[in-house]
Amino acid sequence: MILARIILGFLSLQPMTGYDLMRAFGSSATYFWSADKAQIYRTLATLVADGHARIETVPGTHGPDRAVHHVTPAGRVVLREWLASDPDRQPPRDAFLARVFFAGELDDAALARLIRSRRGDAVAVRDELMELRARTAHPDPRADRAGWLRSMTLDDGIRDHTAHIAWLDELLAELEEP
């Protein structure tokens, strides 16, 4: 259900093809929600079947026709209802934390390798987000509320990764204490 609402959110910004949605997920939403190609196309088909999106066929200039999806008025209602509803408590799903939970089975060297690997990934993502922040304007909330909110989700991602890296550093420091 949440994936459908996120797709409606993207379609409310502008009409998109399935490929456009995959690119939008890859460049923004992937930092807070993941979806693969099959999930996106399956969800688009459901949104169209439910009347929340419609397809416009645009003739291709040098290739096949393109199926451009538009949010419908009914889709906007569903999106607004979801946006205004109480936040869903989503149980976290993090395979790394599950490993840490059971990592008492590992020796110090293996555990340190696991933590350092995760730290490297977290630093890489944080650095990607910080590069994106450097290239992204921080809009005035009164002039561009939607842009400001998207910008703030970027800031949240940077803070989350920074805090996670600090926690990993703490784990390593305690593990390496004599």
C-alpha cells in the first residue's frame, strides 16, 4: 500500500512512465524506500485498474510508444487521505541489525569485519547524500513548501547515516578495547 502511495506522490509531481518512476526511485526515494522494476510496474497496473492513475500513450519518435501515467482525481484523493492520516508505524527491517543481534557467535575479527563493512557502506551513502545536498537548493518553506519538504527528507537521511556511523564507531571502539 505504501509503495502505491509513493508512486501516486511521484505522479502528482508530474506524469511519468514506468522507466521515469524507476529513475525517480533510484535518485531520491531509494534512500528511504526501495522498489524494484517488477514492483513498480505491478503497482502501476493496480493503480490504473483501481482508477487512481490513467495511461496516456505517447507516440515514440525514434522508438516504441511510451505509456505515460497520470494521477487521476481519485488518485489525488487517495494520496491526500494517506498524507493526512496518522503515520504508520513501520517495523524496522534491517538484516545488519539482525546479524549484530546474533553476532555473539563470531570471533572479534569476524565481528569487526562485519561492522567495518557496514560502516563503509554507511559512509558511502552519507557521502552521496551530502553531495546531493551540496547540489540541491534548500528552498524557503513559504515559497516552495513541496521542495522544502523533499529537501528536509534529504537532511534526515544525512542525520540518520551520521548517527549510524557514530554508533558503528562506538561498537568498534568497545570491541577493540583491551
